[in-house]
Amino acid sequence: MNFQDEHPEDQKTDRREEGWNQEIFCVFVNETFIFTTILESVIYTRIKE
């Protein structure tokens, strides 16, 4: 990560925004995954009955 040291000011805002977007993406993926898992288990139990 030498590039960050060479241009500290330019990179700071980019890095923060990139991290923020990644955080939101991770939360979105996690929630989607949880929702899908719940949905699958509900469907599975319905089929079993």
C-alpha cells in the first residue's frame, strides 16, 4: 500500500467512501443471506408438513 503514502490527501476521501460503500454492501449481503435462509427454512418446513 505505498500508493496511499504517496498521495495521502487524495486517497483519504476515496478510501473513506470506498470503506463506507463496502460496509453497506456487506450489511446488505448479510441481511439478504439471513432473509434467504429464513425463507428457505420456512418453505422447507411447509413442504415437509
